[in-house]
Amino acid sequence: MAPYVSSVTAVPKVIDFIDVDSQKWLDYTRRASLPMKAIYKREGVLLRRHERRIASACAHALVVSQHEASLLSSVAPSAPVTAIPNGVRLSFGPGPNVNSRNVAFTGVMDYKPNVDAVPYFVNDIWPVVRHAVADAEFVIVGQNPSRPVRCLARTLG
């Protein structure tokens, strides 16, 4: 949304980056081979430049963790940055049944961090949970499941 307000100077702007997205692209270069390594690096460098420009043009920038705040501060040293963690506080009003034995992973399922996270959870963490709570159920919820995510149906059976 930043391009839509970049020319507005009469009011201070606050941007919610959530995270420093350029870092994800730069991280992808470590495990990728050509030509994707070059594509990821170019995307990371260009996005980093954009993040720096936008953060510097705003009165304040928000991210979700202190780690991301430190990273954004290194990208745009002149930008004021605040971390506002997101999460779930079950004591804050009505919510899910805390005695439920269901776990859901939600997100777009062709987004690389989710495609990496869900198999890791299913293969490395879920067996520990099932050992402790035999009738626990795990559900993956999200659009466009990639092939690796769809293959987890056999594991979860």
C-alpha cells in the first residue's frame, strides 16, 4: 500500500511491515541453486532497497518481534521502529476450547515459509505431541497447497 500514500506529505504515515520480507528472499539464496539463487538474490536486494526507502519515508514502522525490529533498524537506521508481538491470549475473552485436542496450521500453503514449516512440524514435532496426547488431531488449513503439503495427508492419515 505504500506506493498509494508515498506522495502524501500532509500527514505522518505509519507502516506495518510485519517482518522484513527482503531477508526471507536473501535467506532463500543459501539453499537455492542457479538460476533461482540469482533470482532470489535480486528480489532480496531490490526489496531491501524498497523497504529502506519506505521505512525512511514513514513517521514510524511496526514489526512483530524484537528480532525483526533489529533487522529493520539495520536496513533503515533512521526509521523509528517498534515491535508489537502478535499472538493469542486465551484469557482475553471468549475463544477456543482450551481443552481441545485439535491443532490447526493456517496460512497460504504454497508460501515457502509455510511449505517449509508444515512438514517440519508434522515430521519432527507432531509425533511428540501424539505420544503425549494420543487422540490429538492436526489439520492444515489454507489455499493452494503445494505438492509437499498435499503429500502430508499420507503421514497424517
